[in-house]
Amino acid sequence: MEKEDFFSDARNDLSGPLAGVRIVDATTAWAGPMASCLLADYGADVIRVVPPGDTGILWPPMLPGTERSFAEDTVNRNKRSIGIDLRRPPGVEMFLQLVATADMVVENFKPGTLDDWGVGYRQCREVKPDIVYLSISGYGQFGPESARPGYDPGALAYSGWMALNGEINGPPVKAPTFLADDLSGLHAAVAGLSALHHRDATGEGQHVDVALLDSIIYQSNGYLTLGALDGPLDRWGSQVRVCAPTNCYECVDGYVYLALILDSHWVRLCDVIGQPELGKDPRVSTNNGRLENREEVDRVVAEWCLTRSKENVISLIDEAGIVVAPVNTFAEAARDPHILDRDMLQNTVLPTGESVPLTGPAAKFSRTPARVRHCAPIPAADTDLILTEIGVSRRQLDQLREAGIVG
């Protein structure tokens, strides 16, 4: 299918499929902002609440040629921003007044924090009975460890995930990206939308509890079940426990990754590498046989790749219909024609006037396209407009600002 055909019936008058949904974002770090980022990308009006004087995420590196962090514009784009001091009663009142106009609240503070400030689920439900209140935390809202602070690597370690990551004889290794944060953000967005569906059907709001720990366990392919039954759980590096040969293979100019599952693909691969007799060898003609002789079949493929270029290896294996891919750097991926055609980089203008390519939404909607509509706002930039929308007068606004309640 051509790209133009997929989007031939697209509407350009909506921000996305969630146009008309309002979400109050009281989040910090990554997991919470990621959940609201997904919802903002899909068209929701996400209002990010920050304390007055907030400078946004300042994690290095800065985007080249700018003073803005890659993280800030990755996870807070497509949102609006309002500055409110939630630790003072007038700020609490403004926050609850904003919640009364919203469909959902997203927060990821340590459990109990927002309750203590007066803006927890119970207080928000008093002003908006059908509110969906989405809480993201390291260990959840209940349970023996729920009061512990939690960050991404801690969830990877506690869950068992980190113990299986890394080279076969090496130490445990964390993920190179914020994997538990990202997955909990994804689960939170799906759970929040599910709760909104229930609200639309019944009029009932609810508190939704998403933990980094639960999210990474859920996405661990049933390994928690194997652990509960004392099943075999070994570290495999770049190999795969259920099929062979599947591994990362060195070429003269880099690496490729080959994934072979079907016995018919093994026959084709043997033809490609010039050893057709191996495709008929009863010792390795089935996947179970290849697992029993993993080192041998892996060595055969590795030796064949070692004398060839990535392009040559990929071309020959592609032609045989077997799954293979170059092991790209992110810099190489950012220049790949397919990735660019999928709009995974979208040029976006920053408040300072520079244009940078931001990572685009993953899901494509043929009727209501999702896109990077604008960069992350300067913190509190939309305060006046948003407070005016909820009925705050200019006189009240001036008084709140003079008192340092709003930014």
C-alpha cells in the first residue's frame, strides 16, 4: 500500500482520535509524562501542571544548537502548560477547579503525596464524581513495598528482568532505554482509555493504579509463571531460547541480526550459505534438532557472515524470505528511508525558532492522523489562557500571580 492511499480519507480538522478529551497532567520524570504524551499525541488536550518557576526537564544532552533537553521535547510535546503551586491552599483550589473541567488526571508521585497536598483521588472525585484518576508509581498504590520510591532501573532489577539481560556469562545489565517507564506509560494510557470507556458507558469514574514493577513483569513473556514453578530461566544474550540459529552475527562492516524459526527457512538458509546438505541433515533439519546442536548451526552462520558485508548478507537472506536486519545505530536509523517514510521523525519548531526532528507517534490512524503538533511548551506558558477558560477573572489571576500561587 502507498502512504497516500492509507491516508486518503484523513481528516485535517481534528487534533487526533482523542480530540475533545481533557487531561490534567501532574507528573514528573518519565513514566507519567510518557502516559500523557501518548494521549496528547492522539489528540487529547493535555494540560501539564508544573510548580511556578519550573524549568522543565534538563537532562543532558541538550538538543544541538539549543538549550533544551532532548527529554523535555520528546515527552512533553503536544501539551499545554500551567504553573500552579499545589502545596498551598489557593493552588489546590485552582487545581481542583481545573479538574472539574477534565476527563482524566494523570499523576506519578509517590503514593499518598497528592492526597497529603489535597489533590488526591478522593478530593478530585468530590469536584468531578466521574473523574478517571490515573496513578503511576514504582510499586503500586498498595502492597508491602508500595511506600518505596521507584525508578525504572529499580523495577527492572526487582522484577527479575535484569537478571536475564546481558551476555550469557556476564553480569546483569539494565535496559539502554527507560523500558519500565515506557511500558508503564503505555499500560497507563491504555488503562486510562479503558476507564474512560467504562465511564462513558456507566457514568462511573475510578482510580487506576499502574506500577512500573507490574508493567515490566506483564511484558516479560510469562517468565514470572516459569519462576513460580521453578522452570528453567537462563540468560541468552542475543540468542533466543526457543529457536536456532537466531543471533547477532558479525560482518566485515558491522553486524546483522538473523531470526530463523521455520524448518523450511533453515533449508533455504543452507542453500544461501552454500551448504545445502545441512538442510537435509536429520540432526539439524528440525528446530528441536537445531536447539540440541545450537553451537554448531550458530557457528556455520557466523563463519559465513564474517567474510561478507552487511549489505551482501542482507540482500541474499532477504531474497530467500528469511528475517534479517542490520544492527543500526540510532544515527543510522534516523537516516533510513523506511523510518523517515513512516514519519518517525517530524520536524518541529522550538520556542527559540530552531527546527528539530522529534520522534513521531508510533500508531497511524487513517481517518484521524496523530502527529507532533507542537513542541513542549515553555513551562507555565499557557497559565493565563487555561485559567481564563475555567472562569478565573483577570483580577483573580493578578492576585494569584502576585502571591506566587501561579506561574
